[in-house]
Amino acid sequence: MEISWNIIKSRGNFRPVVKYKIILEENEARLGIPPLKVDSEIRKPLVSWERHCFPGKNERAGLYADENYIVITPGFKNPESTGEMIIPWKENNNYCEVENCFIKVRNRIEDEILSAKNSLPLNEKFNIGFSEEFKTKRAPSSAIDMFLKAAM
């Protein structure tokens, strides 16, 4: 598994944009793991579609949306996922919550891979015939049938 991300912020009143990519290796995808929805714990800006935040507005006034971004991980059918998050503007440009988000994503994927690895493969063949009880009940009538066929 590989998780990579890039935080891009232009000078000024522009919000940072996080672009990320999560890739499962072939052997991980072969385990049949599902895509996961992981709460990033990164709050969306109040007006999350705007790439800017002016002084005294939105997060710069302490106002945030009441939801977090959700990161969708890849699964076995599509072993790569990408995404983008416009995150709240910060004066100090310290966005440690982004790394924390992807550590959480990594841990969830690792848990899913370990769980899938613990489900061992199976290839057993079975065959079943008449029970002994049925054979003893059926035998007398079968013998009579054979005698009657032979007599004809």
C-alpha cells in the first residue's frame, strides 16, 4: 500500500488544497478487501467550495461546517483511489491534521488487510452416497427387482 498527498496553498487568502492518492499493491488487492469510508477528522470549511477565505470570514472568524471530510480507500475492484480536500485556512500553515488523517487511513487499511489475511484459503472436495441405513432398507426390494428383470 502506498499513500501519498500534497498540500498546495497559494500566497494570500487562499485555502490549502490537499490532493491524495492511495494505491493497493496487487497482493493486497487479491485479498478481496472492500473500500472503506474513513472520517478524516478534518473539518470542512463553512463554504468548502470556495478556494479563498477573507479575513474575518468563515474559519478566520471561527466558523466551520458541521462535518468532516471522508476519505474513501481503494478496494479490490479498484485498487487506486484519489481525492481532493479544500481545507480551512490557517495563519501558521501548520496542517498536522492532514498527516494524522492519513495515518488513520493507513491503520484502517492495515487492519482490513490483516483481517483478510487471517481468512485462510480452502479447497476441499466432498462426495456422499446412500447411507448404510438406506442400503439395508433398499436391499431386499433391489434383490427382488433384479430377480424379476432376470426372469423376463
